[in-house]
Amino acid sequence: YDLLNSTIVQPRANEELALPLNDKKANLQYKDIIEYFGSEQLKINKNVISAILIKFKEALPKWQELIRRSFLSEAMQSKYLALLTERSKRLRLL
């Protein structure tokens, strides 16, 4: 949910979002992003949400490859990949 990831360069990043979502700025989970924001607030049909999540899941290997081929240092690549994995798990993509 943050494609330009600034948290990997901030040693003590406490927030994942600038504005609260479901009264939270950090440790957002599936229920916050998909159920609360997508379904309840935006009223997106569950079939549409499922289709979008499938596309994100299919894009993960390409995203990982782009990070590995990036100009980021190996340490930053590792941080980015770890964060991508963690957030993907939160969204139930892995």
C-alpha cells in the first residue's frame, strides 16, 4: 500500500500512513484495508476486490525482481523485500 517506500530508510518509522485508516496509521491488516476501507467505506464489490487481490498476487514476483534489479544497495533491497513480504502476508497475498 506504499509503492514508494520511505519506511526502509527511516530507522524508527512508527507510521505506515500519513492519514489514519480505521483509526490506525500503523500495523494495518486485511480487515483495515480490505474489509473496512474497500468494502465498507468505498463499497467495492467483493468480486472486484478478489480480482484486484489476484492481480497484486500475480505481480509479486515481478515486483520482487524489480527490487533485486534496482539501484538500491543490497541492504536496502533486503529491507524492501522483507517489508513487501510482511505487508503481502497482512493482505493475505502469501
